[in-house]
Amino acid sequence: MLNYTEIGKKIYNLENPREYHRYVVFRARCLLHPQRMKRLEKFFASNELLAKIADVYPFVYEQPTRAFFYNKSTFAERAELVEQHMTYLIEQLKPQEVVDLYSCREQLLWESADEGEKLRLRLFFHPGQRKEGLLSLILSADGKGDLYQMMFWIAPDKSGDWSLWIGAMQGPNMEDARDIIKQITKRCHAYRTKNFILHATQETAKALGLKHIYAVTNYGYYAMNHIRRDRKLKTSFSDFWAESGGTPCEDKRFYELPMTEYRKSMEEVPTRKRANYRKRYALLDEIDAAIADNIKKLRK
């Protein structure tokens, strides 16, 4: 039987009063849902690989107990989500690659080859990202840090198709963020960085063999920290998903996004911009090939 005391000590810093409070709440919620926690324990004890994942990433037992992932998610839904995500990964990826992802070891999917500070796309995850997902795709720049992050999980949709679910998209959080983003956008041939990270997410989903992409809406976001004190959105997820070709789902917490980004033909592009578009498309083709190749190396 799970020792919630020992697991809680691995998850929380008990010298911090706030963390100690969360530890107490964690233990209480586990005791309030004994049957579902037993099922979760049985799942992670069902084979050696899952047991190892739970050992290096004990937060699999905590995430179902907290109001994470999306608005009004239930304890049972969160537990099932964790199990489904891990089931897909261990079926599709090499065992050590899965363990590495949950041991804070990144997987490089693409690295820029032009002059200037290196841009990178990395598949990575650490416990600080656990509120919105179970994996992250990160766009970073040397000397600048992480520019954009897409947090997601993998689970079947209502039709049973394995899909990628975006829990949140986070932008840069540094003082000179606006100037940095302008520089990166110019370097990417006027391609917006948030479109960049979404495009990379679409290609990652395809490389992982997934069939659909869903994303939380403003209403679907698990918390309210994307809203300012004046109640205006810092970032409107819903607006960006709509701009990107997404369509609202029957469940208003989610949009369905296209698996492939729409590309304008050269006939649709003004003559003066065509050279820039050709360079942008060449860059995207390079990124697509790198993502496909590097994820193929991770797969069984």
C-alpha cells in the first residue's frame, strides 16, 4: 500500500509553511479517495517501467489530488488522464527515453544553424510545469532563456483517437521580453514566436502518431492567473486558437486545432513579401524534418 507520508515528503518541502500545508491537504485528499488511489497505485506497480517513472516523478500521485489540467476537472478524470498519458508513452517510446523525460533530461528536437544565438526546440518536463500538463515543448534562445512553452498531455478523445491536449501556452517572462521577441521574429522571417511554438507542437503531435490536437480555452484554463486584476486577459487562448484555424468544441473548455498549419501559396503573397515567405517556409521545412527525425529516434 502507498505510504502517502513518504511520497508527500518527496514532493513537498516541509520546511516551507505553504508547502507543508499542501502536504497535509495531499494526504487528506488521498484518504478521501482510497479506491481511486489504490487503482493508481496498482497501475504504476503493474510493470517495472511504470514503477520507475513513479519513483523519479512521484507527482503522478499528487496531480490527481489537485485542481490541475483544466477547469472543473474531477479527481477521477485527472487520475485517468495521468494513466492514459503514461500508457501511450511507454507503448510508443523507448523505456529509457520515457524515464529521462521525467528525470528532467531534455530531448533536443531542433537547433538553429544560422548565425547568432542558438534557437532550440526541446521536449522537456519538470515538476514546476505539472499544473497544466505532463510534457512540455519549449522554444529557447541561448542567453535569453525560455521564450515559449507549450504544456500538454496525451489521451484519447471522445472517439477514442489518441490526441494531444494543450493545457497552456506560456510566453517570455523577462524585463526585455518585447525586444527579444522582436529580434527572434525578425530572425524567423517575420514569423511570430507563438505561431512558431504552435507549429512545432503540431509537428510533434504528428511525429508521435497522434490524430488530433485540442487546447484549453479561456474558460477551460485550470486557474485564473492568466487574468489581470482589472479582469482583462493577459493572453487570450481562445482568440489565438481561433486565429490559428481552431474550432470550438461542444465542450466549451476546449478548441480543436488543425494538425497542420495553413500555408499561403506564393500567389496569395504580395510580390514584395515572397522572398521572406520562401525563407520562412524553408526554415519550417527544416524544423519539420528535424522534429520527425529526432522523435523517430525516441520511438520503439
